[in-house]
Amino acid sequence: MSLLTTTDLPNPIHKGKVRDTYDLGGGFLLMVATDRISAFDVVLPTGIPEKGIVLTEISAFWFNKTKHIIENHMVALSEDLAPTSSQFQNIPEEVSKRGMVVNRANRLDVECIVRGYLAGSAWSEYKSKGTIFGSKAPEGMKEGQKLETPIFTPTTKAEIGHDENITIEEMKGIFGEDLTNQLEKISIELYNYANDYSVSKGIILADTKFEFGMINDKLTIIDEVLTPDSSRFWDLDSYEEGSQPPNFDKQFVRDWLDTSGWDHEPPAPELPEDIVNKTIERYKLAYEMLTKA
């Protein structure tokens, strides 16, 4: 399997935790999903071979599947353009397979997280305080329990350091009431649609995050969407309240890191080979299950 953790193309404009972005001119960008992986907001020193290919293909699948809900920034996969466009013929194949051409957007600096199940940081808060993101929750809830209705829990988007939770009222102070309400409504609509579809394919979408931007003054979904990096995917057949079901996402990596003694601050430890192999197996299985006819 091929591994790509760094890229070096002309006109770089941004290097994120996982994606490298290049300016193609004319209002278009090339967004390359590398095989880097982050956990607890830290980029790990070990890459996951071919992860970027899976992320790009699964995002393209969901962008096409959800465009009736909201427009997205995807123009085409760079691999599809390579045979006909001289601009892409000189791009290395391993980059091209992980690349997506997108319309340039003015990004909104907020991560729109929707949670349908009690897991992750929501479960940790509930165990210690009896609340879910500051709101009192019923007693006796179990890990992995389905919430009565999905909840919207936005966070700031940090390039360095840890993302921070913000309240919806704080978000309204940043983006205004109308845009905040629109982001919440669309995020929950996307989650409900994606979870219904995923369940039909044997996967529970426990939670996910969306990112949005403005293109020609129109709200648009950008970056990645409903990938194993940005979502918590659970095996439907194994799901049982009170336990964590088998997952098809990077929770597997987070769990190993938590047992390693690492304090969630840089530098992170190297991942063992078996963790790397099992992680890409889970990512590929999620893609295969979700996209099968």
C-alpha cells in the first residue's frame, strides 16, 4: 500500500492536519487528502497508507448524495481530470488519487457537530456532571444510548491546539442569529439523512462534523463530509446500549492512544503496525458498506 504524508506542488495556500490545499487559479483549489492522521487535535507521526484515497472517495460519494440538501464545493476528482487536462497530467499519481478540485470558498470558522448518540466527549461529560454540553440530561443514561433528538454542538476551529466548545448563543454572537439557525438546521438535516441511509447499509452514524463556507454569498458545505475521520461510524448488528460497538473510524486509534499513557499533547507516539493496518481496514470497510448498491 502506498503512503503519502507530504505533498509539494506549486502555489500552496494551506496545510491542515490532514489536507494540503493548492491554488489552481480561476477560483479553483486542489485539495489533497494526505495519509496523515490526527487525534485529540494532534497530528500523529505515523501515517495510515491509502487513508487519503478513502477520504477523498467517500467525501465525493456524500457530496453527490447530499446536494439536494445543500450545495457543496466539489468540482471533480483530480484523478478524473488527469486524462484530459494538461494541468493535472504532471501531478504525481499518488497525489492525484487523493485530490479533489473544489470551488474556492470563504470558510466559516466553526465546526458544526451533530450528535445522535451519547458517545465520546458527550459521554465523558455526562458521566462526570450529568449534563450534555451544559444541559441537564436524564439520569441513568448509558454509553452509546441514542439521544431523543440529535443535538447541535458547535466548536471553534483551531489550526493549532485544541478546538473549544461554544454555545449556540456564543455562535450567534459571532455569525448572527439567522446564519447560526441556518447552520444548525442544515447540519441536523444532513445528519438525519445520512444516518437513515447509513443504517440501511448496516452502519450507525453516531456523530459527525460539518464545515461550511460562502461561495458567491451562498452557504455551501466544504472540506470533507461524513468520512471516518469526521464521523463516528458503528456496526449496526453489534450495537447495544451500554457498550461501545465495533467502529469504522479513528476511534480505534484514539482508544490505543489512551492506553499508551500519552497525555494528548505533542509530540504523539508512533502507532504500531497492527494498529495502522486495522485502521485502514476499517476505513475501507466503511466505504465499501456505504457505497455498495
